[in-house]
Amino acid sequence: MVNLANPILLVVIPLFFTFLIALSGSFLKSGVKYLPVIAFALNIIVSLALIPEVVKNGMVIATTAGFKPPFAIDMAVDKLGLFLSLIASLLGFVASVYNLFYIDEEPQEKFHALFTLLVAGLTWMIITGDIFNLFVAFEVTSIAAFGLVGFHRDKGAIEAGFKYLVMGSIGGSFLLIGIIMLYAATGTLNIVDIAQKTSNLTFQQKLFPFAMIFTGLGIEGALFPLNAWLPDAHPAAPSSVSSILSGIMTTAAIYAIIRLTNTIFDFNQIYFFLMIFALLTLIFGEVSAFFQKDIKRMLAYSTIGQTGLFFFAFSLNTVNGLQGAFMQMVNHSLSKGMLFLVVGGMIMQVGSRNIDDFAGLGRKMKVSSFFLAIGAFSLMGLPPFFGFWSKLKIIFAALQNANAFLVASVVIILLMSVVEGAYFFKLLQVMYFGKQEKDVAVKEASYGMLFSVVVLGTVLLIISFYPAPVINFMHKAAAEIINKNYITLALKLGGL
Amino acid sequence: MVRKVVYSIFLAIIVLALAMFFAAYPFGKNKMTVGEYYLNHGVAQTGAANIVTSVVLDYRGFDTLGEVSVLFAAAAGVAILFFLAGGTKREQEDLTKPNFVVRVGSRIIFPFILLFGSYIFIHGHLTPGGGFQGGSIIASGFLLLYLSYPGTRTNRDGLSIIEGLAGLTFVVLGLIGLFLPQYSFLYNFLPKGTLNTIVSAGILPIIYIAIGFKVASEFAGIVDDMMCQVICRGGGK
């Protein structure tokens, strides 16, 4: 029996099912929609099997082709990669269950194949230990996403898909140029191997590749001012896809920036610069979200704001800051992933994305509205939800060695939380107390769709009320990143 | 005007940065730590006479699996965007019929294109070229058919079955490696054979043949989708 605790399975299983969908699409017809569910259920099992291994050894490494890195590609999962891949598998599973009841448009088999590929690519970005492999995963993810964003084929979807295609391709080119520069400078592609050879490079030799890679990943990670595609693409996509795009894609891109900045580009001069980017992203996202009438657009802008928040926490470059960033990543992935799924069900019933048409839904779709409220509260950071703990952690981390700038940043974060609260409460107020003028027959979403929402909501509630294990785990993960354990562990376990 | 100036300034900065960076690495100077290893050990370790193939399919075979998925995603994306809501209902518009020379010429040349493409991907581990190149050549043959006979329709179900089978071959060959004592994805478990013969390099030729079929069917699918935008009528939303 094959050992399940192998990170490569996290990529290979979904790829296997993707090709199986292509193979069986013509005779299984809409039966192919069950294949992604199986794929991500298996992925969850593999992620769970990885937990004891990662806790015991600190890292799990899988080589390919029977050769040792850096000559062959390897997958390396440490604590940070583990919890992100677990979240990716969970969201992938939940969203593919949701798809069973949500996608009725043709061509279904193409949709499910691309959807599986999208989540596979995101997991791939998270677990790879090779920088060119990271680029390949980035390409898989973005090209699958281009097609999915345009899936509805109306004017808005095509425009959004095209805009994303152009910006995503430019981002990919920048990332590739950065990788070429690193290869030119070090002659190797393995992340750990590069990290060992960059120490004798000059500042300039590190700054140029960093700028290129940061731009490339920043487009995918929706950092201001590179995020013009996101507010169009996320609303235009089918809701299950928006849930993945908002829930994991930005997170995965920021993960890649964190990983590369901390292992390869080990310089302190840039964190202040990153912090300014983060704050601008935060302000831009939250303020724009406040003025939206379209609910999915509002959530998309809120994603930008949240990305800014956890990117800010990362740019503090302290253990506590990173811990806050990771906690906020988890909080955002779960709550935003859930919100998009809830909202998708509501839009199906109401037939509109305008917030005003959601009036009175709180009484008609009780379960959906309840979970929407939970997700919104957690994003705002209301106690006792998990978002409260993560925001608290970020603020404490920022005030740890406070100077005037950091105090000002904390004030901005708090202000933006108020803005966030304002638009979410506005939405909830419309839903629970608004009066519906037109009398439309609105039913609760179907049980299958509710199942997905309830699963994510339950996970969110569990970690809200028992946050200690998650917080401790994140603390260890953050300490490993700051102490550069990734490099030492990889060297010890044969990742090089 | 202001925009253009700003753009040019940004472009100049990028170009300058690239020039400054790469000036430090003169062309031809040996910097390839990993590349040197491939050159010295590639043939012995993989049994492929074509060193590029040994890198692309063996040492970095997992990247190639990714590239195969990228192409799959691109083809599926095109199929989604060009999908006709009417399903299989595809009416044809009258296009001017291509002349006699084109029609007969393409018929004569089509089998040779198939043969040439197959040669390229079957010999991928021996000579330059491989699955991607061979597959594209075969797809270009299909493009020629579409141009000379605008009414040509390929069997799309057949194409996606080939596509899926080829992809599965790649993944399953890789997975076998996990059941062996070496415990490594894409481990080359077949005997290496004699260098420079067609049956050599273990699983590499099988993978390249699979990729050849996959690329050919994907490109043919893309051509079919795009041709349909021109000649199909009555579909769309």
C-alpha cells in the first residue's frame, strides 16, 4: 500500500481526476460532477495524513523522478504549507459539493475539469519546493481561472475574463523574468539551493529579481495598484469559483511572496516598502467595498482589503506579526469562502446581485442568512469569532516595537475595521429589517448547497470557540519561517 | 499623451533594470550548476540520447505534467468561451469553396503531415523535438483540412477521450513510481535499453507518445472551436 503522507498526491490526485473527467465526459455526461468531490475528499485525507508527519519531523519532502533535488523537482510541506493545503483541500471539497447543485449550464465537463485543475494548481503553488515548478503551478492556476471567470459567457464575464487574462499573463511574464534572473545568478531552481547561494549576491542582484517576482505574484495576490482585474473577475465568475478565487488564490500568491521573501531574498530593507503597499491595499479595498451596490463586488473589494491586512501583518517581519498574518489568512479563507457560497445561493433565489433586492431575505432564508452573518462578523473581527483573535494579534504585533508610523498604521487598521463593519452591517440591516417591495417567492437554498455552507461555518465556529490549538500551531509555523527552519529542515531531510 | 510618457518611463526603468542585471552575467560564461550535472550524467542516468528530453521528461518531468495541464486548461477554456448554447446544433454558412489545387493538395499532404508529426514525437528521446512539437504538427494537418474543406467536423467526443486517456497515461506512469521501493513520482522504472535505439530510455518515449496524442487532440479541438465561430450559425446566446 502506498504511503498516503506524500505531498505529491495533493497535486496528482486532482490531476488524475481532471483527465478522468475529460475521458469520461462524453459518456458519463453530467455524472462527471461527482468526480471533483471524490478528488478533494481524497485530498483532505492526504492532508490529514500529513499532519502527524509534519508535526513529528517539521517537514515532509517528496522527490520526483527518483533523483535528488536540486537536480529533480521536490515538494516540501512545512507547517505553513500544511495548513494552507488543508484549507485548499477543504474549500475545494466544499465548493465541489456545492457545484453538484449549482452548475447547470453547459459545457459541464469542461467546467468541472477546470475547477479541479484550479484547486490542484493552487495546492501545487503552496507545496512546491522548486521555483520554476511554482511558475508552472501559477500558470495552471491562472489559465484555469481565466476560463472559469468567463464561464457564464455574458458581456460582463467575457470582459472580466479578458481583463484578467491580460493582467494575469503580464504577471506570469514578470514572475518568469524574475525566476530567470535568479537562475542566471545561482544556476539552480530549487528554493533551498537558491537560498544558500543568494547570501553572497549583492543587494542589487537580489533586488531586481525580487521586484519582478513581487510584481508577478502581486497581480495574483491583488496588491494595490496591481489589482484592477479582481473586482471584475470575482463577481463575474460562478459563485463556487469566486469562493476559491477569493478564499485561496490571493492567499496562495501572498504565501508564495512570504515564502520567497523569507527564504531567498533575505533582506530587511524592503519590509517598510511592503508595509506601505499593504496599507494602500487595505484602504483601497475597504473604502471601495463601502460604496458597492453589487454584493459580489462588495465581497471582492473586501477580499482586497483583507489581503492588505494580512500582508501588513507579514511586513512587520516578526514572529507575532506572521502569526497574526497566518491566523487572518485562515479566517479570511474560511469566512470569505463561505460568504461567496452563501451569496451564490441567495443570488440564485433573488435573481439579482443588487444589495437592495436582498431586503427581507433574513426572514425567508434563515439558515443562509445566519451563516452570512457569522462570516461577516468574523471578517469584521467581532468577538468571539476567530477574526477577533487574528485582528487582535495583528494589532498587538504592530504595537510591539511601536514607532509613530506603526501607531498610525494601527489607527488605519482600526478605522478600516469600522468601514468594514459599516458595510457589512448595512447589508445585514437590509437583509433582516429591509422591506421587499416586489413580492418574489424566495425559498431557502437547496440542502446540498446549505451543506457546503454549514461545513465551512461549523469549522469557523469551532476554531472561534477553541482557538488555542490553531493559535499555537500558527505560532510555531511563524517561528519556523522567521528562524529560517525551512532551509535547515530541507537540508536535513534531503530536500537538497 | 501624459499616459504614454508615464508608460515609456516605466518601460525604460524595466529595460534598464534588465540590462543592468544581465550585464553582470556575460553570455556563454559557465554558470549552470544544475545544467552541468545534466550534461555530465544525463545520458547515463536516463538512457535518452536527446539530453533536452532527459531534462524535460525525467529530471523535470513534473514540470512537464504541469505544462500538459496548462495546455489542457487553455483548450478547455477556449471550449467554454466558444461553446454554443445550442449544443450540437451547428448550421453552416456558405463560404466560398477553396479551389481545386488546395483541396487535392491538402488531401495528398495530410497523411504525410500525420506521419511527420508521429515521427517527431516517437523519436522525441533520440532527436530534437518531442510530444509538444509532434502534436502541434499533427494539429496543423487538421488546420489544413479545415481550410480546404470548411465543412470538416472532428469527432469532439473522440478527441476528449484521446485527451483524457493520454493525460491519464502520464499520471498513472508517474504513480507507479510511488509503489516501487524508490518511492518517487515519475520514477523511470522500465529498463533503459540500448542508447540511440527506439526502445530505450524506459518510460520517456511512452510519455512523449501520450503527450503527442494529447497535444494533437487539444490543438485540433481549439481549431475546431475557432472554425465554428466562423462557419457555424444559429448558436450562441
